[in-house]
Amino acid sequence: MKTVVFSVTVGLLLLFAGNVNAAEDETVVDPNSDLYDTTRVIEEVEYELTEENSEKALLQDEYADDRLNEAELSLEEGDEEKAEELLEDYEGHVGQIEEDLEAAKEAGEDTTAVEETVVESSQKRSENLEALLKREDLPEEAKAGIMKALENQEMAKQKFLAARKKAEEAQTAAEDKQADAVAKAEEAQEKQEEVQAKAEEKQKQVKDKAEQAQKQAKQRKSEATEEANQGKTQQSNRTSTSQDNKPSTPVESDEQEGETEQSEQSGQNTGNQNPAAQKEGTSRRP
């Protein structure tokens, strides 16, 4: 039941906020008007319903502008007490901006655009505060509050600028680190490709040598086979030539040898006869 009532209340406030914001676009809501308390409640609800811290910082930046305008209006109406109260609220909004931005950074949100908006708004508010200080009818108590607001405003501005510079330096360092990492990665890639190319070249050389050795072995085998075939051919030719040079009738040769031996033996026998017979034989010769 409480949830339903809260939802209805928020819905009515947001519906009413449309009319109030439309009026605020034309003029500043008078802090003494009946609508003023409603506008402050709407601000609180709007702020609580916003989730992102960077968006909350932007809302606080808008509320700071409203409080400063309202304080100026109260001074014009002579309500110094209300003006001092609004200036204190203004300082509270400025402090909350810083806290929301810090929370946004811790949450990893991108606060670059938000910080630029806040710095611009802060500069404008500083100009408005300085203009208020120049008023002759400004009470001393209000003047002290404005001077304090200016000091806080300047401190907040310097913090924003320092934070932005630090963020830029961190971003530059991160980019440099990333560029260095990319360069190292590219260098490592080049070395890897070079090593791979050398390995492929060496592998190619080994392959070429193996192919060349295989080719030479094949050639030597072919030459050896050819020499063996030539040797077989020459042996065959020698065998054929030897057979062609042998006598065709070896039996007749044996007979001739036998006759020669008999003839020699006959001659020897004739020589062994007595001299008388030899002489007789000689005398019988013609």
C-alpha cells in the first residue's frame, strides 16, 4: 500500500513538475511563493530517481544555478535572511557536484562532457557572484556569504581543472602505453615472421639437398646398371668369339699327330739299323 501511495505521489509530482519547469523557463520561482516548496520536493525526487552519478552531478549543477538566481531575487526583494539561506544551499549543491563526479569516476563512468558543462556553469556563476558583490545595497552579511561562495566556487573550479588535467594525462599515458604495446606486438610479429621465413628457407634447402642426393643416387644406380649390362654384353661377345676360333675337326688333328709320331719312330728305327745295312741301302740308291 505504501509503495502504491509513493508511486502515485511521485507521478503527481512529476506531472506537476512539467508546469513548474515551464514556469521556470520564463522566470525564477520566488522562494516566498506557494510553488517554491513543491519545486524543491520535485528536485529531491528527481535526484533520488536518477541512477547514474554523472547525471546526478548535472542535476546538482542545475540546482546550484537555481539557488543563485533565487538568492539574487531575494536580495532584490530585501529578504537578506532568505538570500543567505539560499547561498548556503548553493554551496551545498556545489559540494554535491564534486562528490557525484568522484562517485561517477569510481564507477567507471565517462565524466568528460559532464565536467566541461560544470566548469562552464561554474564560470558563469562566478561572474554572477562578482556582479552581486558590486551592488551598493548589499548587506555585509550577504557580502560575506557571497565572498565565501566565490572562494568555494574557485576551489571547486580548480579541483575540476586539476582532475580533468589528471584524467587527460592518464588518458595520454594509457594511449602511449597502448601504442608501445602495439609497437612491441608488431615487432614480435615481425621477428616471428622472420624466424618462420628462415625456418622455411632452411627446410627448403634441406629438401633440395635431399632431392639432389636422391637424384644423384638414382643416376649412379642407372650408371651402375648400364655398366653391368655392358659387362654382360662384352662377356657374351668374348664367349662367342672364343667359340668361333676353335678347330672345326679336332679328331683329324689327333690322327695327324699320331702319324707324325709314327714317322718319327720309323726314322729312329731306320737309324738304328747296322751300318752295313745302311751302306747297302745307300749303294742301292741310284
